[in-house]
Amino acid sequence: MAHVVIDKERCKGCGLCINACPKKILDFAEEVNDKGYHFATIQEEKCIGCAFCGQMCPEVAIEVFK
Ligand code: SF4
Ligand code: SF4
């Protein structure tokens, strides 16, 4: 299983990773980070490790480990 680390304090809540994920397992958190953005969260057990999310993120907030 892949492991995805999202740095929630770097996230600006743009949603690009959410749109990029072929498994549709990323979503906005109900909570906000210290900057007031709804950060991205993941249902990691369904991740295929494609890393599209990390490639899309303009804030480099996502790291994907296989
Ligand atoms: S690595 Fe791929 S499947 Fe996993 S969360 Fe990112 S975009 Fe989705
Ligand atoms: S692409 Fe990056 S900044 Fe945008 S919502 Fe996803 S993790 Fe946050």
C-alpha cells in the first residue's frame, strides 16, 4: 500500500489534488489549518500510489511513498 503525507499547514485548499486523484480519495477536511484553509485529507487505504496528487500540488504539500 502507498503512503501519502499531506503537510496540512502548507495546503492552501486549492483542490487541484482532489481533482487529480483517479481514485477520488482526497477531500477537503471539515477543519481548517492555521491559515484558515480547509486542507486536503486522504482515505489512504485505497491509494494506488500514482502520485498525481503530489505532482499537481502548487504548494508541494504532498509526498507519496510506495
Ligand atoms: S497517489 Fe494517486 S491514488 Fe493516491 S491519493 Fe494521490 S492521486 Fe490519489
Ligand atoms: S493541491 Fe496542495 S494546496 Fe491544493 S488542496 Fe491539494 S494539498 Fe492543498
